[in-house]
Amino acid sequence: MKKYQLNKKQLPSFIDHLKKQGTVFAPHKKGDASYSFAKVVESDSVILEYNRTLNSIKKYFLPPRELLLSYSRKDNSYKKGTIGKEKKIFLGVHSYDMKAVLKLDYNFTEGNPEENYLLRRRNSSFIGVSFIPDEFHFSQSVGMPVHDTDGFDIYLEKNDDGYTVKIITEKGEKLIKEFNGLCDALDISSNHIQFQNKLKYNYNRLPEVFEQSWNAEVWEEVAKRCVGCGTCNLVCPTCYCFDVEDNMDLSLQNGTRDRSWDGCMLNDFAAVAGGENFRKSLADRQRHRIFRKFRYITYITGEPWCVGCGRCTAYCTAGISIVDIVNQLCDEYEQKYLNRPVEQSGLNLEGL
Amino acid sequence: MTTEAKNKPKVAFFDFTSCEGCQLNKLNLENDLLDILEHVDIVEFREAMDDKAEEYDIAFIEGSISTPSCVERIHDIRRRAKMLIALGACATQGGINAMKNLQPIEEVREAVYGDEKYRFPTLPAMPVSAIVKVDYKIDGCPMSMPEFLKVLKSLLAGQEPIKPDSAVCVECKLKENECVFDKGMVCLGPITRGGCDAICPSFGQFCTGCRGLISNPNKNAMLEILTEHGISLDEAKKRILLFNSYDHSQSMPK
Ligand code: SF4
Ligand code: SF4
Ligand code: SF4
Ligand code: SF4
Ligand code: SF4
């Protein structure tokens, strides 16, 4: 792997160099204390040191609201929405969000390939950046270390003077070609990033827990504090559910078919014609949400479908933590199936 | 009901106890109004014209029911309307008016009308649906214009309008708003019925719950969220009841 040094003051010219090759999307400040991916206009407004963005880069491949087609009732015709072919460069992506894109690739390719997602996903390059985990991140606990470069074309690892630039793919090589702001890599070893383990069990032991968790008490307990607002679904980088709606214009002849993100915590999600709702209670919905992350797809792929970004917890107004839910499931599992009192389980969270 | 029919549907607007803000809001439609007139005949609309008709295909009602004469009038309109639609928080859920129900009614009457109170018979403020059948509700204070147009278009095209039953938070997330809780405010968005495109949080303001609550509001959990963010329990209840007294004061946790 080729390595270079990018000094801090060269960053804007590096971004300018990328802009010549495609549309660059990167984190920017949003509101009082948040961050959001946006198209880069001014290279020096990009922020590469951030905890998490409100939404992940999923929004560029599966937009929150999207026109599927426009139709005319007059001549019974329709036209699909157009999807641009522009080259997109995503700069400053954290490893867990990259992993989430790879997971969505699987979801939208297996079975019925999802045309719009795959069209939007074309011509994308990814430049990762290291991050300092905060209280909500647990990506390492689900098997994704900070420096995991899977999916990236280039990886930027923060050091005292700027970044170590690691070229991962040929595509990455091309992106930096002809950029003369890079220096020789510093003679430093990759810095170890402290990541306190947050899950009680190693993620590869979770399937055995989830096998026994359908009737766990935690679902009802969490439901007491949950308002069913759906935030945890909508901010999740691996959630992909959507709803489709027709919207007519005032001529009552022409209209559009639009889709927007949906979530399994919401009332209309499991409602079917005739007024039935097959997942009425918030406890059942909470179980479904968590099973979507740790059991159903995991059963098929062998991987957790949660990337440990911490968004669902950080943005839940009720303070419901997915880490606490999983750990409580582990506790219940031990008590019921291993007949071990929790306090004597002897597990040392720090050391895992 | 389709516009291909020779006669355009007759549409009428009526107001009851309200600020008439919803009707004014509708006059602001401007361009769209002309397009709407292509499809409907407005036969009665107190703010705009003074024409009386006997029957209506759609009667839009603004305002809550709060006097014996309101009750009579709404029965009369319902008899003459094929379809009746409540417009705005006062009509759909009693709105702010229903806060008066939280006090003994005689005290309220005295405070408002003083010595003249016997000339003004009054009732607890009620949504239109408390008295007659309401076919659709268009929420908001003032009512949401996009929702008004959406419902009208669906009805004119002979389709069933869809009513969202998810929280304002959903629209906040679709727009990638920073949550106002993170700006140090408290917000009723988590249990308030969306459909307004989260307009208040989108402008940095908290949601006051004007569109009413979703069909399964977990009020206990909402109260906990509010008190966790430094609001007293009493104040938290008052905030939820501001627009929702009629439907939710009885079931409010003690
Ligand atoms: S974000 Fe929190 S309160 Fe909202 S549905 Fe999810 S768990 Fe429940
Ligand atoms: S479930 Fe929560 S922590 Fe896991 S990927 Fe989704 S939002 Fe992130
Ligand atoms: S089922 Fe629920 S958890 Fe799954 S993708 Fe849909 S919203 Fe997300
Ligand atoms: S600002 Fe209000 S409506 Fe928006 S996400 Fe936060 S709590 Fe929900
Ligand atoms: S955000 Fe809340 S207060 Fe504002 S219009 Fe929507 S429902 Fe009403």
C-alpha cells in the first residue's frame, strides 16, 4: 500500500484537486452542534474531524424523498425520473458508514436488484477518514475497527501535522495522480485508537443470544419509554424501507409517483388494507427493529446488520440505547439459559 | 366524484368558534385558487362571497363547537352536505379553545362575559366530530395548506385521501434537521401527527403539537422526555394539552 503525508494546510488544495474530477460531498457544520454531508462548494468549509453526521451518505443512493416517475392520466403514459451519471467523490467517510453502504449494496442487489439505488451508486469513489469514537460509537464491538479500510479508495489517517494518505485501490491512485501537494509519508506507525468495548458479548456470540430473545422482557420495558417516533429507523445507515405515494397536480391529470423513507417503528408501516396492523405494539416493533439488525439478515449473511454508528441512540429523544438493549438481552440470556446470576457472570467489559 | 361530470362539485366553507385564520390562510392560495375554481363551484364562503345554496358536495368547517347555536347550525350543514371536512385544529380537535374545558364552565363564562354572561349560553369547546360525522380532517393551526390541496385533489379525482399517522420527527429526519432538543429547546414533535413537513423545527422552532397527537401517543414516555429536559411535570402536561385538551385531558397521567 502506498502512503503519503498530506499536511493540514494542503487540505483545501487537495479538495480543489478532487473537485476537478467530480462532484465532491463531505461533512459540513449543520445547526448548532451537528454535522451533515453536503456538496462541497468552498473547500475550506469541509470538516474532517467530526463525531457523526445526522444522516449517513445513504441519502445520496437512496434519497429521503425521490421521484420514481411522472404520469399522465390523460394518455395513460409515464416517464421514469432521470438519474445523473456524474462522478461522485465522497470525502471524509467513517469506516462504519462505508460498511453500511456495502451492506445496502447487498440488500439492493440480492433478489430483485433495485435499479434506482444501483444507478445512483455508480461512479462513486470513497475517501475515508479516521475518527475518535465518542460515547455512542460501538462499531468496533460489531467488528469494524476505526481504521477498517474495506470499501475505501483512499484512507486518511489523522496525525499531528495532517493526515497519512493511504492509497487502497487503483481508483484511489488515479484520484491523487497529478496532485503535487503530497509529501513523503512520515515515519510513524498507525496510531492506536482507544475504543472501549461496549457490548457484553463479542458480536459473533450474539446469534446464540438472539435465538433465545423473542420473548425477552426487554421489549416491553423499552416500549414503556419509547414514543414510536421512528427516529431510530430514519437515521440508521442500514435501514432501507420506503413508502410510495402518488401526488397529482391541480390539473388532476398529471402527477408524480414519489417514494420516501419509512420505518418499522411507525404506525402506518405494518398497516394493511382493511385497517389491520400486524405489528401493533411498540414492543413488537422494537423487537422487529433490533432483530432486523442482529438476527434476520445476520442469519443469512453471518454479519450483524448494525454498524455501531450510534445514531439511533444519540438521536433518540427518549434516550433509548441499542447497546443497553443488546446487553440486557445478553443478561436475560445468561439468567434464563445459562442459569447464571448476572452479577457473577465474571465478564470484564474493558478487556474484551 | 370526478370533474368529468357536467356539474362541478359545489363546495362551501363555514366558520364556527375560531380565529378565522384557516379561511384567511386559504385565500392566500392565489395561483392555486384559480386552478381549484376550474374544478369546483364555491357556493358559500363567508370571507369571500355571500351566496346561499341549498346543498353542498363538500362542506368545509372551520372552528370548534362551543354554543348551543353552533350545534344547531352544524346539524343543519351536515344534513345538506354529502361530505363534511373539518379544517384546522379548532374543528378537528377542539384546538386551543378546548383549554377552557379544563376550568369550571361557569367561571370561564363569568371571566369572559362578566355581568352579561346570561346572554351568552356556552358549552365546552368541542371538535366538529363530537356532534356530527366528519369525513376528513385537515389538521394544523392554521390548517396546513399543502394538506388542504392534497385532500381536495384526492376527492376531486375520486380517490381516498391518505392521512399520515407518524410523528413530526419523521419529516425532521427526512429534511435532516438538527433536532431542537439539541438546541436546548423541548419539542412535542415525537408524539405529534406529522404532515406539516416539520415546518416549525425546520425554522429552528419547537413543535407545539398543533396538528394533534398520533393515534397511539405514549404520553407517559413523552412526559418523561420533557421532564428529563428540565420542564416540570405540571408544565409538561400543560404543553401537551395546549392543542389537545379535548382528546387528551382525561387520559393524561396523574
Ligand atoms: S427513536 Fe427512540 S423513542 Fe423514537 S421510536 Fe426509536 S426508540 Fe422509540
Ligand atoms: S442500529 Fe443504530 S447503531 Fe446500528 S447502524 Fe443503525 S443507527 Fe447505527
Ligand atoms: S424493517 Fe425496520 S429496521 Fe428494517 S430497514 Fe425497515 S425500518 Fe429499518
Ligand atoms: S425537532 Fe422536534 S420534531 Fe424534530 S426531531 Fe427533534 S423532537 Fe422530533
Ligand atoms: S411542527 Fe408542530 S406546531 Fe409546527 S405546524 Fe407542525 S404540528 Fe404544528
